[in-house]
Amino acid sequence: MKRLRWPSWMPIDRYIVLLLGTVGLAALLPAKGVGADVASGASTAAIAFLFFLYGARLSTREALDGLKHWRLHVTVLVCTFVIFPVLGLAARGLVPVLLTHPLYQGLLFLTLVPSTIQSSIAFTSIARGNVPAAICAGSFSSLVGIVLTPLLAAGLLGNSGGGFSADSLVKIVLQLLVPFLAGQLLRRWIGGFVTRHKKILGLVDRGSILLVVYTAFSEGMAQGIWHQVSPVRLAGLLAVEAVLLAVMLVLTWYGARALGFGREDRIAIQFAGSKKSLASGLPMASVLFGAHASLAVLPLMLFHQMQLMVCAVIAKRRARDPQGTGDPARESAAHPVQGQPQNRVLR
């Protein structure tokens, strides 16, 4: 996919601008009544179609071969679904000094969602890491998260997370897992088409997320929840998320080295184990949080942009540092972001 050209002085990806524009549109022209029902149905269908295409694109043989590298995948899963949530729980002590309780709930939910797929692969490729491992790690994380994220939300968020129930889990499985499995079953006939037309997957990917964002923030406007967020609280949230990302980048890099992984595997672990998926998190939040989803996904949206900017710098530095001597924390601080990785549109 060709790179979306953007001014080099602007470190914000064009897609992030579209996300912010969608939030602004929802604030000015929120969907109401029948329009809200139509937008909700369209976003649900778009997300289901997106995961159907994911299933059609992922080679079953590649997935089975990837299972052989089980230590790497277990490491990524532990980072995503154990270490991240533990750090999220530790942030509870920041309420109400830096975070309001609703923002903390959103931050905790952020730590529970699966890892990314596309951006993990892109950054691993740029940094000359183990790309097949990144593909499998991201895919496995997404599949495990379809079940594990709602269960973790039930245990850690409880009723404050929007009233988790068995029905919520069923909705998430029907919206994400069932379409993915359907894509796998039909891959024999449509896999080649999907692989050759990657632009279609990219358009569905970005379009579905924009629909979910518009629907969620429209509901938030109807509930008037934006009065709960002040610039000071947003600044506090950004500071907390910056620390969270820095901690995970350091832990995944040096922890993987302590576990005996080689440089290429460490790169895959760092990029797959330190990021969170907007595409998976948004539809889950819509189900779990209902009308309060807009405030719940705000931390995820901010973290999404932050992880892309920081990991773009680190990936480029890794590509120029074949010996792997760089420190991820120093790299992100010492080199200002000049834009997103080349030849990719990330999410």
C-alpha cells in the first residue's frame, strides 16, 4: 500500500486527523433516533466484515507453523494480558489526583484489549525483526482477546465497566470471532482475492473504526459525558499513558533478552507486546460500556496515537542499529518523531 503523504513537520498520521475529525463531527452532528440505530448497525456490520477479511487473509498453515515458536507467543500474551493489566491496576492510586474515576476505568480497559496486528507487523519489518512471528503473535493475541478481554473486564471492571454479562461475551464472539472463523473457512476460495487487494482490507479497517468512533461519541454527546473531562485531566491522562508505554517498551525489550530471545525475536516481542489494538478495543467497548463507551475509549485512542509515534522512532532506530545497542526509552526521547513508518497505513 502506498504511503499517505503528509507534511514532514507534522508527527500526526493522516488517519489520526480523520479520527479527530470524526469526534468533532459527532460533537457537532451526533446521530440521534433512527440515525443512531442506523449508525450502530452499520458499525457492527463493518467490524464483522473486517474480521471476516482478517480470517480470509491469514494463512492457516502460517498460523500452525507459528505455533512452533510458542515461547515467543506466550511471552507476548503475558505482556498483553498480565503485565499490562497489573500496571493498569497500579494506576488506581492516581485517582483522583491525576485521573477521574471514569478516565481510570477507560485506562484500565485499555490495558485489557489485545495487541495490534498491522502496526506490529509493519514496525517489526522496518526494524528487521521476525516478521512471521509478529504476524502470528498479533493474530493469536486478537483471537485470545475476543474471549479473554471481556472476562478480564468482568473481573476487574465489574458493573462499573458497563454491566458485563454472558450476553456481552456472546455479542463480542458473534461480532468478532465468528466472522474470523468464517473467513478462515472460505479462505480457500477468497483468500487469493483478499491478498491481492490489500487496499480493500485497509479501507474496511479504517472505515469501520471511524464508524465505531462516530457511533460511540454520538452516544456520549447524548449522555452529556464530555462535561466530565477537563484539559487538566486530559494532560494527566497523557502523562500516565506516556509512562505506561515507556515501561512496557523497556520491559518487553530487556525482558525478552533476559529470557534468551535473539534480536529478531526481541523486536517482534517489543512491538507486539507493547501496543494495544484500536480495531479490537472499540467494538468491545461499545458492547461493554454502552452509552459511556465514548469516555471509555478516549484513553485507548490517545494511547493508539502515542504508540504509533514512539514505535515509529524506535523501529527506524533499530533498522540503523543492527547490533541492538539502543535503549528504547532513550531512543524515543532523543529523536523527535518525523512521521509514521514508510509504506504502511497503521492502526
